[in-house]
Amino acid sequence: MTYVVTEACIKCKYMDCVEVCPVDCFYEGENMLVINPDECIDCGVCEPECPAEAIFPDTDGELGKWLEVNRDYASQWPNITRKAPAPADADEFKGVPDKFAKYFSPEPGKR
């Protein structure tokens, strides 16, 4: 089992999860984060920290797509180990449906 970040993170990117991860397995895209499933130790401390409720264990059969999204982009995006401010409009996108189709960016995060 591993944890995965889902589309609820897109355009929210609060990063509270990054602060608590003991193995630094988060990677930053332009408008979302992903977890490297090969680095995740399945501790679960990130899940309750996510204000957008975007992190889930991959045991849910419907999360296969998200496991692959997390794996693919963790190999392309930079590792992130410190929390940064959320986007100014993050709260406006919290709970918005179909964010992957509408807003996902494959670009890496820039700091």
C-alpha cells in the first residue's frame, strides 16, 4: 500500500502534507503535488493534514489512475521538503469537481 494525491489537490496545493512526511516523498508540479509511491512508507501521517482531502491510500480500487499519475510525475517534478504558501486562490478551488480535465498542468513547480 502507498498513499496517492488525487485531483482535489489541483489548484489548491496547500502543502501541509509536506511538513509531516518523514521520508520527503512529495514532488511539486505547477499546480499540484504528487507522492512517489516507491518512496512512501505508508505511514499515513499526510492524509489527515490535507485541507483539500486529496490524499488517500491506494487500496481503493478506483485510485489506480492516481497511482500512475503520482508515479509518472514524481519522476519528472522536483522533490519538495518544505511547506510553501498555498496559491492565493486555493480556497476558491477547494471542492471543485473535474479539476484534472480542466486545470491539471504537467509542468514542474518553480521556486
